[in-house]
Amino acid sequence: MVERSERKTARMIRAIAVLLRNTTWKCGKVERLVVDYLTKQFRTCGRAKIPIREMLQHFRLSGKRKSEFLDAIKRLEKRHIIKVEGF
């Protein structure tokens, strides 16, 4: 069971996040950070697609905070705020 979750985590890190909606209503702190980062990248660079690995490096996450970040990505995808491609 542990190997399966590690494989899913590795696949999630290699995926790309695409911003669908710029809303943070009823979102937590980590979800707001993700949406704000994606919005800022879209406004400055014109990129709507950002690799999740790049966001992990930008926020300098590891350990428990990394798993909280990946859970936030999954919650945002469930709410149709972002889309994860290549997962």
C-alpha cells in the first residue's frame, strides 16, 4: 500500500496544474497560495500551465507541508478550480 501512494505522489509531482477559475471562496491558506501563485504567473508570464514540481520548489516545501500541499492540489481539482494534467 505504501508503494502505491508513493507512486501516486511521484506522478502528481510530475503533473502540470492548469488554472480554470480565479476564485478562492471557501479555500484554506494553502489553496489560496496555490491559486494566487497560478494567477500571478498567468498575469506576469502569460502561462496558465505550471508544473507542480516548480510550485514545490517555489514554496520550498518538504515533509508534512509537502503532503498538505498535494492534498490542497487535489481539493482544488475536486472543486474544479484547477485541472491537473499528466497525472
